[in-house]
Amino acid sequence: MMVLVWLIDILVIGIKILGGHMRVNPVLRVGLWVAVLCTVAAGLSVAGYLLMLLQRYLEDMA
């Protein structure tokens, strides 16, 4: 349970850094933004791939 609290704490700190509420090195802020954008892009790619697999599966059923 304590691990969940730590993960939430890290998430809150990351959001504060990305939002500009904490003074950090600008390189760290840009790096975090790049990491967030890459994660979003990877998620969209996986979702698109899964939709493509679903389409192929449904076409084979017809």
C-alpha cells in the first residue's frame, strides 16, 4: 500500500514540474515533456495496432 502512496507522490511532483509550479532545471522540464509526449504517442500506436487487429479479426469472421 505504501508503494501506491509513493507512486502517487511521484506523479504529483511530476505534474508540478510540468506545470511550472516547481523551479527546476529547464532541461529536466523539457525532458519530462518529451517523455510524456513519447508515452502518448506509444499509447496511440498500440491502440491503432489493436484496432487494426480487431478489424482483421472481424473481417475474417464475415
